[in-house]
Amino acid sequence: MSVSETESVRDALNGRPAGSAESAEATDGLYEVLDGRMTPDQLQDVVRSVLRGEGVPPGEPELEVLKPGTYRTYVDGTCLEIRSRPLPDVAPDTLDHILPAAGSRQVLLTTSGPVSDGARAVFRRLVEKLTLRGQCYTEAEIESIVRAMPLVDRYATKEPALADWALIFRDHYVENSVGFLLGMERAGLDPDWVFALSKGDRTLHRSRVHSWFLQHGYLSDVLDNSVINGSADATAQAYALGVNERVNAFIWRAHAAGRKVLVIDDGGLLAQGYGSRGALTEHIDAAVELTVSGLKRIAGAPGELSIPVLNMARSRLKTMLGYNEIADSCVRRLRAVLPGEKFIGRHVLVLGYGTLGGRVAHALRSLGCRVSVVDTDVLALITAAEHGFETYRTATEALRDHSPFLIIGGTGELAVTEENLPLLPDGVYLAGFATKDFSLLSEGYPGVESTVVPYVGVRYLLPSGAAATLLGDGRSLNLFEYEGIANRGYDAYRAGTLIAARTVCRDLDALGPGLHLEPVDRAVDEAGLFDAYYEEYLAGARRRAGDTSGPVPATAR
């Protein structure tokens, strides 16, 4: 991947237009300061590899080692110095703490004398490569991620069928995604045939995940959800077209090498046509879909579905275990974004009493909030009412009765409409846990003034004169500058996804085109995942001291 390509991915990960990175140029030379987790030896290795990569033979120019972590070289007569120093201990940059703590270094790159084009290219390459290397997870940090996902490790046993597959993995760039892909490798997937794609959410460690993926040998890029939703601007659309070309090329190379291609997707890649007849030139061979929104996009994709798609989104595993953890992460992130707000006793409006919205409603009520519910489905309203919530068929009705300080969106559809805007109380917070709910504002409502509140959201001055603050970036709030779900919290779902992936790769010929739910539930049951989950996380108090074996699932023996 070239410097410009890497910068473009970094821009896309951070929601900036491609090529918007700040310049390191000064009138009297070039300089850059960066922090990263690397040793002096790793720093030196990066510097030497950059010099070789720019076509400079080893030893020409000579890299002068002034002391460990401090180096000097000359490029076309320009003196280039790299100096570094250890930084004091900082807070862990992973969900679990590491002992001994991962050390960080601060690196200063400077030039002196006239800066030639060649020196400028080497300087830019050094900045790029040192940034990527410094953001990578250390070996100890990777080991901590693997330890935090024992169920993935349990089911990451060798599956011979995986040796002949390539994987396109599109999901959030979080730690449990790293742990999952490492589990797939232990199960037999060749790491040289992994293409990871970020959904574009501003997860806390997205740059670290991207850097580690590249260092590990995966392909890594961004296919932003806004492109699939049709809300992206022209720059993002153009970038996505380039990513699609890379995906097409990856699929073509895999098939040319005699491999089949599996997609594991968190919503929407199939809507681009990779699994439908007559949509794109390249086609995948099977998929595992993780989200309900993805199922909707698959149903609406052009062409007839021509491959088997295992439906993790509606599986008993996600319904019974996954959504509890997702709801917990939503409420924890909500309170962290609003640390100065009072919740107890105040009125909250929850739009959508589905699998996620219902759990969030109960969690907020347990905090002491007075919660009202809106849903268009009468059975959902009946359930909410019989659980003691005040219920409404429309947001308009609810807003005429109450002035909530917080409105939660979890419908996956447009939940606040033009009709509702005049009814929003002044100072209200809008927290979306599905991207489309508050898109009326996030996608640019005409005539509405907006002000970015860094690391909180966007404040809108509405035509009514009231102000409303959309928390986060208009996407799922639990993924805004946050890791989302704890690794152990998503361990079971990631293990179930691994089981589903093994199943579809092994049994491809027995599965016809279309969505398949029953094979997912059956494979999870046959693997004994629920028993393993219970023994690993919930039955520890009754386990004999030193007995860590637990039941061994049939497929893991």
C-alpha cells in the first residue's frame, strides 16, 4: 500500500476527506512529532526498511546510530535526524491492562538544509510508517485480547475446509474483531487471504486495529455505511468506488488461486451485489450476515440471491445473549458522553421497543428514569405497556404529552420527522443506536444551524428556536469514540460466528442459495456453545478450585 493510499484510509477512518492530513512542512525544513508503542530496535527496523523501500541500497546512505533510538542519515544532501525518548507510563490503550505496561516513545523527525524531492518522499514515508508501527498492538496486548475471548479460543479448532477459502470481513474496528480474526486463523484460515473492511464508525481504537491488520499482513480499508445508506457525499462515494475495485480484485485473485470467498458482514456489503446474479462481475461464494439492517439490504439488493447466507442476525445466540451486551454498551456510553447530566427521575422517550430498544428502556428505568415508549407495532406496545411503560403510537403524541430531556432512537428507520421538529423541547439530547433514526438532522436539514461539540456530538438550532444536541456522529452512539462491547461480553457471539463460518465453508454444497437461520441455531446447539458460555462465565462460583475444564463440545474435541 502506498503512502497516499495509507493516508486515504486514515482519512476515511477518521471521517475526513481524502488527502486532508496536515502538512509537516515548515519554512526552514520538515519536522514531525509522533508518539507510538515501539522499542528502539523496532524504530530502527522501520527506518532501515523505509530507506530500502525508497530504492536506497543498504548502507547508501549510511544510517548513523548516535545512540539507541537516535539516528542520522543523508538523502540527496539533506540531513535527516530521527530522535526518540521514552514516555512516562500512560493509561492502558486496550480494554484490559497489561503487565508490564506497554511502553511508549516520542519520536521527533527533522531535516536541515535544502529539502530535495527525494528527501521529502523519504520523510513522508518515515512519518507514515512510524505512525502505523507505533499504533500497532504489541504482542502482549494481542495476547490480552486473545485471553479475553476464551470461547473463541475453544472453538478455533482446525477445520480443513477453511484452508481453501479467502475471507472478506466487514465490521467495526474494535478489539473483539481482532480476536475473532485470530480465531479464524487458528481454525485454518490463511492470513494472507483476509481483507478487512471498517464500516466507518468512529470506534476508539480504529487506527490501532487498522495498523495492526496491515502489520499482520491483512488488507485493510474502509467501506463506509453512509455509502450503502445513500447519504455519503461525492468524495465518499468516489472513495467507495475505489474500495469496490480493490474488493473485486481480491475476489478475482482468490478465485484465480482456486479459493472460494466468504463474506462476514455487519450490514450491507451484499447490497453492493457480490452475492446476487447480474449485479457485479465478481461474485462471492457464501456469506454470514450479522445484522438485521444487513438482512433488509440483502432483501432489497438487485438481482436474485445466488449464494447461501447464514443468518446470525436473527439467531437465538444474538437474540438471547448478544443484545443484552449491546444494550449495556449503549447505556454505558450514553452516561459517559453526558457525565454532567442528571438521569434519575427525569423523563426519557424511547423510539422503538424492539430487541434492543426494549432492553435499553428497562436499563434506563432501572437507573430511575421515567421512560415512555413509542412503537408502530401494536404487539410491541402491548408488551411495553404490560411491563409498566407509558406507550404511544407516534412520536408526535408522546412529545405533546411530555418534554423529555433525552430521546433514544433504535428503530432503524426515520424516527424523528419534520412534523416532530417543532415539538422537540429546548436542550433535548438525541441518542441514536441505529443510524437512520435521526438522519433528518445528521444528513443536513436545510436552514438549520449546527455547531460541532467535540467528542460529544452536534448541536442544532432548530427553526422553532429550540436547541437539540445529537450525540455522537449520527451513527450508533455506543461506537462513537468507544470500544463498544467488552471482549468477554461479545466472546460468545464471536464464537458463534466462527462456528457459523466453519459450517458454511464445510457444508457449502448442502446449502442452497438464500437466507438460512435453522443451520445457524443447529450448529451452535451441536457445538455446545450455550453450555460452554454458562460454564465459562456464570457457573464459576460452584466450580471446584483448579477445575477449569468444563464440558467439551463435540465439535471442539
